[in-house]
Amino acid sequence: MSDSSRDTAEGAGWGATELGTYKRLMPTEVQKISWLDPRMLWAARNGVLASWFGDPTGRTRSRWVAQRTAAGVPADKVIRRDDPDRFSFLVIGDTGEGDDPQYSVVPGLLKTGQDTRFAVLASDVIYPVGSADDYGTKFFRPYQDYQAPIYAIPGNHDWYEDLGAFMRVFCDDAPPLDPEPAPRVLSGAWLRRLLWHKPRRGDGQRLDAARQLRSAAAQRAVQPGPYWAIDAGPVRIIGIDTGLLGTLDAEQGAWLREVSRGPRPKILITGSPLYVDGAHHPCAIEGGGTVDDIVRDPAHRYVAAIGGDIHNYQRYPVQVDGRTIQYVVSGGGGAFMHATHTIPRVDIANVTEKEFRCYPLRGDSLAFYSKLYGRRLRLRRFFTLTEAEASAVVAERLEMPLTRAQRETARITWRTRLVARLLGAGRRPDRRARFRLPVRKIYTSLFSPSSATYSPPFFKQFLRLDVTPETVRLRCHAATGSRAQELDPPVEDEVTIPLV
């Protein structure tokens, strides 16, 4: 097994001597997404409009579900597979930017997942707005050689065109919804509808040709709607749709409570992680209660909750009534990397830094961003930190040992401390009050969304879950864009979850 980032800097992809083969899979022309481009922000405006004028997601979702039910989909929305008691599957989150970071995941994913029975895409299948004609280069082409079905739950970006393309691709070419009655003039709903982003005229004309890339019988999967359950071997995997604003409508909440009953062990896949960045986000359900209330109920037997949306890997083993539920963030499947160095020292729900895991390591995240913004701001000599410098200053700020064994600790200077602070490096939770300037908030809202990069290391990841009647073994595999990690994708984290 190759070194991981926890072992060596080379295992993290620093100083890679040979670029991976992923570029051979890519189209000749690649759309490069920048979330500081006003045109991109304007196209993705529906989330903001929903927060200002009311979120229509629940009503639209209910209409999609009603349409699928009328077409004969089982009311319980359960996909009953014939997997054996011992099988494996993949989870990939936030994939579809269609550029180097997404394609860099593919060779290692194909190698690691060649014997898996299916894969699940967890959130944001297609950026920027879930358009049908983007599926060719951002879904069908990258995964054309994965010889098993792929199921998906939508993220907020898939909802920016009212989920039409997602439903066509994953739900048996569902026809478009009939238009809703016009709202009252000058009402909030009228303003929202006036400004709402809609699909381009003629969008989807290339979709039929793109489907041919994943047309084998073994690759075919039809799911009952944007949320579903899969009975596979000894476990039930439940995928929920958290829409534009990260909540559940009452109809889906009632379904989730119903499908969560029974003694079968369960794994939740959600577009909105329940623990992330050292904080708890239980995910509200319209009408009362939360998704995490359902997950924590011992009668439901959830063993893990895996969420996308945040583009890195995090794991929180939370003790609940004498048992452990693994709360996982897995959104590093292809989109720009959300920083981990901004995560403060973890101390939540009795999970401390000793139990917490993340990828990339915070020091690697800080070095990555210092290099990126040193180049963009044309301040490379001042801004760029080596991985050793970044690891040392993060360890100092969090008052914890170095995560990776190093032959020699880098000297921490005023420059490294200043760069770390400017880039929002986290601190101990009890120290944050000393700094009145909301550096981390400014950093994550302004800098991070435009952080795409096109040279390794990319710090991408995917999950492989190996299921037996007694356990689920969860492994986080890295993809950096280097040839070495393609040939033998490093295991960045591993945990065995008991089912009995």
C-alpha cells in the first residue's frame, strides 16, 4: 500500500515527478468555472432568490414525486437489489465541474472500484446549474468505463434549473413538469418567478448522444425520484434530497421516518452533512424535527451519515446512547477544494482532535491555498508556504502535535503566522474571541469559492465501503493527480463500523 498524506509529503502528492494519465480522458476543450465570475454567480442566483422570496423546492419536488408515482414508481421508493451479503460500493461527492480535478479522480476510482456493485453520487452532480447538455463531459464521459450502475442525490446546483436535467438522466427520462399557475402580481413569489434562472432554450439536444457513453446493460440504473432507498445485501442505504437551502419538506420527512423503521442497519447519504467544520447541522424538516433526530433514534439503527456539499473529507465518530454513529463529509469528488485549514480545533459531541479525521490535512490545505493565492496576487515569495512551514504553523495555532511525521520541524516566522492568519487558519475554539476581525468568515465566503486549480496536487477523494453481515469497512481514498496515486490510491482514513 502506498504512503498517504499522513505518512509523507510525497504521499500527499507534493513534488510529484510524473503527472497522472487522467488528461487522456478529458475533452479537448474544458470549461473552467470561477465562482468570482459575475456571469457564473448570476446564472446560479436561484439559491439567493429562494432565501429572499421563499424556497419553492419542496413544492417542485412534490410535483416531481407525484409525476413519478403516476408513472408506476413504488410508493416506498425502495430500490431492491440482488446484492450478496458481502459486497462493496463507492460514494463520490460533488463531482461535476468537468475539469482536471474531476478527471484526476477517475483512474484511481476505476482501479479501486472495479469489483464494486454500484456507486452513489452524493450532491452536486453537475456545476454550475445542472444543465442537461453539461452531462456529457461532466457525468457520462468521466464515468463511461465504470461498469456498474450509478445512483445520485441532487445538490443545490442540480436544483438551479428545477432539477429537470437530473430527473431526465437518473429517473428514466422523466418528462418536464407542467407550468404552475402564475402567482399574484408584485408578490414575493411573483418577483422570484420573474428573476428565476431557467434552462437555455434547446438545452439537452446533446443528451441522447452523451447517454451512449454509459449505455451497457450493466451500467443502467433507474431511480424512483430525487430521494430513494436501496436495499443492498444486509444494509439499507437511504438518499435524501436537501434541495436549494439544505432542508427537507414535510412530505419527504414523513417518507424518511417511514423508510427508516425496522432493524436493518442503515446508512444515510445526504447533500447537507450533519457534522461539518467542527459544528452540528441537524437539518430541519418542515413541520418539525430534524434529520439527525431520525438518525439518532436507536430503533432506526443508523450506523453512518455521509454528506456531500463541502468539498473535502471529514469524519466525526459521535457517541449516541452507547453506540457510535460515523458522521462523514465526502465532497471531494471533483469540484474545487474547500479548505480544511480553516476548521478550528475540534471539540464537539465528545469528538476531539484525537478522534477527528480530515483530508487534506490542514497543513497541506494551508500550503495549497498559500501557493494558489501567492500566484493570483503575484506575491509568490511572500505568500507561498512550504508544506513543512504550513504544517508547523497550523500545529502552533491549534496547539496540537504535527499530523505528519517530519524529519525536521520548519521554523515559524512572523511571515508564516501572518499568511496563516490572512488565509483563515483555525485556532482553538476558546481562543477565537480574541480576534474581532471575522477572518475565517471572509476567507470562506470570498476566497474559497474561486479556488479551482489545474495542477497537482488536487487533494480529491472518494469512498469505498465494503459490506458484510457483521461490519461495514469505510475507506477514504485520495486522488492527487500524480501517477503514483493513480496506480495505488492511498488510503487516507479507514474505519470499521459494526453492524451487530
